[in-house]
Amino acid sequence: MRQLQGMDASFVALETRNSPMHIGSILIYNPETAPGGFVRFKDILRFMESRMQLSRTMRQRLVRVPFDLDYPYWIEDPDFDLEYHVRHLALPKPGDWRQLCIQAARIFARPLDLNRPPWEFTVIEGLDNIPGVPTGSYAMVTKVHHAAIDGMSGIDLMEALHTLMADAPPPSTPDNWQPEQVPGSASLIARSWLNAVANPVRQLEVAAKAMPGLARAVKGLATKDFALHGEMIAPRTRFNQVISTSRVVEGRSVPLSDIKAIRQAVEGAKVNDVFLTIIGGAMRKYLEAKDDLPDKTLTAMAPISVRGKDEKGDMGNQVAAMIAPLGTHIADPIDRLEYVFSQTTNSKAMSDAIGARNMTEMSKVSPALFMALAAQAYTRLGLANRVALPFTTVVTNVPGPPVPIYSAGARLESMMGLLCLTDGLGLGHVVQSYVKEATIAFTACRNLLPDPEFYAQCIEESFQELRDAAAKVQEPRVPQPAPTNKPKSAAKSAAKAKPATTKSTKKPATKKPATKSRKVAEK
């Protein structure tokens, strides 16, 4: 039996019917590499069963302390049933991308059963009419509770359920798994009392470890190594309200080589800066079309992994975060990239000074009861409609395998990330790379983003504009390090120049798309 840490427990506390706290993916497999060129559902079950010992996540369930007096515990589930967690269905004809994503959104909107190991995989057959996807391919929609994994431990789970060769033999590691008995309420309450006594000491230890980081932060502000400024606090948008139970999911895939080429336009820019710039441009286009674009830049919360090499296989979350302004007030794509790079450099310097690991450690000593009560009050009182978060959206970058991987002999062709939402955060993005492909995907509340096909088109157009502008840059820009509180004047003139557009009136792009055509997804 092992207790959750503070950040992991917060995802359990935030769990509601409207806000299921799981993350996942849409994975597409080509069975041509499997024996006989096809994969049966029982082959997938047999493959997973042979690799259970490689993942701690698969057979552990949560046990909550009565009245949420303390953080929950992980135990080895005595009633584990693989066939409960792996489901199977088929799309009706014609089996296109829109149907797949509608089905994925419906699956993803449903909460997990937290009395069982908190994960589900749904195998979906009938993908017969998706451009670029071979006939006979199948998809897998994955859901894993965020309390069990972060982005990097999710990659470890992917490694446990995939091989580097189509015909790889079963692992030689013995499966010594043993179930555990579910602890009684009295035992859990007694443990919570002991933890409550010891918690003040742990809080003092964490505070002592954090003091050097706070001192570095104060010094950095004084010497202007970085700056705190108003552009790090986002204005309220239509996405920052109470959310519903309904979801939409969509995504666009672009060549990873194009992303790497774009970053050369601004000296020192990283791949992540390019993705943030594309998303900033897409959000600008979408809100401008709705006549709802703020003059001030929108911001993203960007998770930072602090997982050490010795924690690679651990469950739970080892992440901190930084605020990344998206430059939505800037029309020119290269100017926006330059701005985003300068802002992320500033935010990274601040995170480094405080110590990203310290941020994570501080979350581990928050009183569990207060955390649960605060989460419930935030939801039940509808505070998201009155209290704004400091960021507009989430953009999480999850690096995938650089080489092809296989499951039950079938080659993974494409992967698209899915993200949990909560009140006040109705739109989230996952950026994921795999081999030569990069995918920019989003999960949104259907009430707050009712036209996901249009937003996906905004992502595609933002990428194309940035790619074309970067190709014209003769010498890399050298960004100015000093942040500014004033929006660039180009934003106002550009906002006036472009008329408001809706999904029904917007003309399709005349350029040849540089991305895979993928349609709207909604529940």
C-alpha cells in the first residue's frame, strides 16, 4: 500500500461528473506488420496480459480515506479483471475521421470507475475512410486517471504496452504480482491521524528547502535576470467558465521537420516555442472571428517535468509549471514567435531560480481535507464564472518515440493526445511527436467551443502562415530580452483588417494543406 502525493491527490479531489480527471490518446494501428496481416481482439488481450508486470499502473486501484481526512492510497486490486478495462467496438459505415473523433469524445467524457484501477482502453475497428490510414487499421482510445500518470510516466506506460519490433517475444521478466486486501476505515483513519501529527514537520522541511530558491528569485528580480509583469496574467475569455459534461476533440498533424525549420527564424527559439506560437495564432484567429479577441495576450500553463531518471517507472505526477504568454495580440507570425521566445525565456529563468522541483515538493504537504473542501467549493459555487485563472489554456508537450513501435504486432501509425478539463479551463492542448510527425490536438467543452472543425482549421492556417513566413526570413531574428506590458500596435490594426468570420461563412483555404485533413469531433 502506497500513499498518493499532494498533486496526485488534487486530481482525485477535483474529480466531478463534469470534470473527469483522466488523460489519454487516440492511437491508430496498422495490422499489416502482424502475423497474417490482421489482429484480433483476443490477440490484443493476450499481448497486454503478457506485459502486465512492466507497468505499476495497470493493476493498482485507489482507496480513499473516509471524509477525505488524508490523501488516498494505491493498493494492488484484488478483483482485477483485464477484460473490464479493455473494450471493443466498431464504427458504422463509412468509418471516417469525424465518426472516430465523435466516438472518442463520447468515451473520453465518461468518468472512470475509481473503485477499480483507473484506466480504460477502447479498441475501435472499421476505420475504412480516413485519408492516409490504410483500410483494416484500428484505433485505441486510452483513458488513464491523471492521479496515476503525468506526461512522462504516460510514455513509460506506452513503452510497457509496445515493442520495438513487430515480432518481439514476450518479456522474460517474471510476473510476481500479488493482490492486496482493501484496508478498513478504522485503519485508514488511524493512519491519517499519524500523518496529521507529522505533517507540520514535513511542511517545515519543505519550507527550509524552498528558502534558497525564493532568495534566488528575489535576487533575480532585483538584478533583472527576469521580470514579473502584467502579461503573465491572462484576460478572461469564453473558455474560462464553468464547463459541461460534453467534450469535443480534434487535431492536426504536421511534419516535424517543418517545426524544426521554423524555429531557425528566431535565434535560440525552441521547438516548444514554435508550438506555442502556432496555438497563439490559432486562438487569435478563432476569437477574432467571434469578435471576442482581447487586446492583452492570452497565456498558457505549460507543465515542466521534474521526474528524475530513478523515478522513470513511478506512478503519479512529478511536474511543475510555468506561465507562457501566447502573443495573441500580435498579428505577424514571426513577431509572435520572437515574443513567445522572449517570454518563455523569462518564465524559465524564474522557474529555475525558484526551483521547479521545489514547486512540486510544496504540493505534497498541503492538508488533504482543505484541498478536497476547496475543490468542492470551487465547483459547487460556480466560482469559475467569477474568479479567473492566471492562464487561458494548457499546452503540454509530450515527446513520443522517434522510431516506429508496435502493439500485438501492429505498427503504431499516429498518436493524438487528449487532456482533462476543469471549471475555468474549457480548452486544453496536447502537442505530441512520433517519428516524423507532430500532432497539435485539443480537447474542449462542447458548450464553450461548439465548432471544433473551425478551430482545427485555425490551427492549420496558423501553422501554414508561420511556416511560410519563416521560409522568407534570410537571417535569424535576435529577440529583445526585455518584456513589455504594452500590446504591440500591430494587433489593433490587424484586428480591424480581418472581418468577423463564422464556421458557416468562412471560405476554405486555397492553398494545398500541409497537414492531414481531419474532421470535427464532438460528443
